[in-house]
Amino acid sequence: FIAALDLVGAGGAWRVVVTIGAAAAAAGALLALVAGVSRTMLGMARAGDLPRPLAHVNQRFSVPQRAEIVVAIAVMALVLLASDVLVAITASSFGVLLYYAVANLAALTQSGEYRLFPRALQFVGLIGCVLLVAALPGSTLVAGLGLVAAGFVYRGIVLAVRRG
């Protein structure tokens, strides 16, 4: 955005406005992701897929406080350990795109009475997610796929423990 402002000859005041706007937008998106991921952790903890203490809900505020703390620590670690802010952004993009790809796959399994949109829309969404993931930097793909593999291993361990 700064390069675009320079191109049109916008002054320093516009840089401040754009920077503040970009920071506010990024913070808003981050807060939404933290809230969504912590509630996903809550559901997984209730189902026994994550440690049960993460299923704790603060009685006063009705929020999954422990899960939110774990997610906040993970986000801070990602931001602090990332070599560049773009690394953190692309890592987040990988996760969000994977989430939406899975949502599109799940929507494909809906029967006619529950289907709100035609199947073609889910195919377009799934293909779009896959293409966008493929456009991410290679290091992001490797790291993201490594995390997914670690998740599958963890899930296998959880299922093995449940079976006895």
C-alpha cells in the first residue's frame, strides 16, 4: 500500500492512515481467528481429542479461557519466532485455507434436504482453496504439511489410547 501511495504522490499523513488501518484490520482478523480456534479447541477437548482441561469455560464470562490462553501463546510464539511478518501471515493463510477446504469437502457430503447451495459451488470452493495453498511459498507448504502430519500422528495416538 505504501508503494501505491508513493506512486500517486500521497503524503506522509496518508501513510499514517493506511498503516493504522492495516494494523487495525490485521488485529481484527487475528482476534477473530483466536476466538474461532479457541472454540474449536474447546469442542475438541470436550470430545476428548485434546486434553480435558482445555474444555474449561470461565463461569463469569462464558469463554474457553484456557484454550484462549493456549492459542494466544501459540500466536505470540509464531510472531516472535517468525523471521518475517509475512511468514506468520502465510502460516495463518495455510491453516485458514485448509479449514475452508475441509468445510467444502464436508458440504459435499450433505444430502439434498440439508443442501443450501449446488454441489458445483463446493467444488469451486475446494479447487480455489487448493490453488491458493499451492500459491503459498514452499517453506510454508512444508511447515503446514508437517503440522498436519503431526496432527494425524497425534490423532492416531489418541485413538490408540481410547481403544486401550
